[in-house]
Amino acid sequence: MTTEQNVRNVLHMITGHYDHSTSLQAARAARAPSPGRRLQAAAPASPGAMPDWAIGHGVQALGLGEKETCGIVGTDIVLKIYVDKKLPSAKLDKPVPKTVSVGGMTVYTDVVEIGKVQLQGNTQRIRPALPGYSVSRANDGPNTGTFGMVVNKQGQPSPQYLLSNWHAIAAAGQASKGDIIIQPGTADNGSAETDRIGILSDWVPMDFTPNSTQNLVDAAIAQLDPGAASAAIALLGIPTGVNNQLSRGMYVQKVGRTTSLSVARITDVDLVLNPSYPTPTGPKQVTLRDQVLVTFYSAPGDSGSGVLDMNNNVVGLHVGGSDVVGFFCKIQNVLDILGLEVVTQGKTGTPSASQ
């Protein structure tokens, strides 16, 4: 067994082991429930051995990657503990140990300061609407996210849909199917009367059960009005394809409502984190699994941006970040759960993806 496999096993022992295929099935079952429809229970996680040092003290996420010393990335694979602010061990009741031993395996740790992770432009009206620009529900206000990309249902080139985040265009669960989607978003002075481009049609809700294994994506789609949008991402064009082969050190790019075109480097592809999401009773933490951590590339309003590799293949959907890092969910999880295909070169389909 390699060092990386050992570290990944320890990560899963700490955060709770989960079966990826079972998690996908649970997420599919939870999609945009109709009124009165009974939800399938979330896939249970095996109990994690979450140590005291990983609870509180500003810990934002756990993952794995190469150890960094004074900004230099080495070759040793270690357990990554991402914190909002690094503090001297003497100021912590339970500091992170230099090594962690679980299940007969011992691995080294690396504490990395990333700031406080939160959910996060091109702000003007543009027609046809382009991925990379501001969007929101018409009755959100003031709020905005980013039009990520154009997609269609698997095997059904028409109609086409706008893909963005659940928290950006589905009001984190407070929306209804048929809600009007506008471009630009309400925070950028958009309105239903003049700026409609489609209607909300499906989403993947978050399961707020502690240590849930169901939350792999933050995603929602809106059916586009004919002729309302283009599949060409602003500044990048129509995606070349889809790439599921992600690795640390790989460079990616995104176009978002707030920061427009930016490039980042992947630092972790095994991220498990607990961001807060808005609910009617106040913010609640959710456990997001199988996420990808990148260097700083985003700001609030960029949520929902499509993330592409440097060959313009779609790799993910941006979710959030801090003033030091960003993170995104893997595009294949989004496509599998919602039953979608990305509109790519040679697959532009109907007039709703007009150039």
C-alpha cells in the first residue's frame, strides 16, 4: 500500500468512511422533491474517529496532499488540516499532532492556513446570456451567482439548461420549480420583467444530517428559454469536452461574475469540509465530500462558475472559498446525479445554445 493510500485511509477513518456509488444514489433520490414526496434516507457514514484537535479551533477542512514548507511543495504525502488561521501550539488546548495514528497506520500532518471558507463577476446584461455572467432567481434579493455552463439531459439535446449552484439559483432550498431565473441577477439590478432567461427546474438539496455522505455537489439547473443563452463561456468559448482525471498540481481556470477569468492550481482532490449554508432557522453546517481545493481564484458572486482545465475541458463547478483558497465539486458527480451532459464543441444542439 502506498503512502497516499495510507493517508487516504486515515482521512476516511477520521471523517467517516463512505461508499461513493451509494452516496450518488442517495443524492439522485433527493433531487428537487415534489410536494408530499418522501425523501430517501441519506446514505449512512461509518462513524468517524474525529479527534478533539479536528473539532473547532478554526479547522475548516481535512484532506491530503504534498507537505509544504515555507511555501515550497515537497514530495511527502501527508494528512492536510486546513485552518482559518494558524496559531502557536502554546495557544491551543489541543494542537494538531505532528503524526496521527488510526487503525494501525501512522501518517504525518501538515497544518495549512486558508482563511474562513464561505459560499461565494460579470455583472452587466448580455444577450444571448453567456456562462460566466451574473444570474439569480427573480425573487431573490439582492443576490447573485454565476451562470456556469449550458447542459442538457442525457440523450436529450433539447431543451437545454443553465447549470449553477444550488445555493446560488435555488435559494439553498427555499425555491420552487418554475421560479424565474434572470440575467443579470438581482444584486446587479436584474428583474423578471426585462431579464428573464429561463425557469428553475431541478436541484440537489443538501442533507444537513451530521457526517452525511450524500453531499457530493452543490448544483441546480434552470431550463433556458429558446434563444436566451449561448453555450460559449465568456472569454473561453464552448467547452472542448469533460475531463475527470484530476490531480494535485494541475492548473484550472474559471470565469465568474465577480473576478471574471482566473487561474488556480489544484492542491487537494480528496477534500472533506463543513461549510455553513443558509436555512430558514439560520446557518447550518453540512458535510461536503469529494471536493477539490485550489489556490485563490474567486470571490463572492463567483459561485456556480464552470471550472475547466487549460484545454477548456470542464472539470468542476465552483462552490466557494476564502481569501486564500477556493473549492469546487467534481463535474462528473454533478452529471451523474442530475443525469446531464455538458454542451460541448460539436454538440451545441438547439437555438437555446445559439452562438
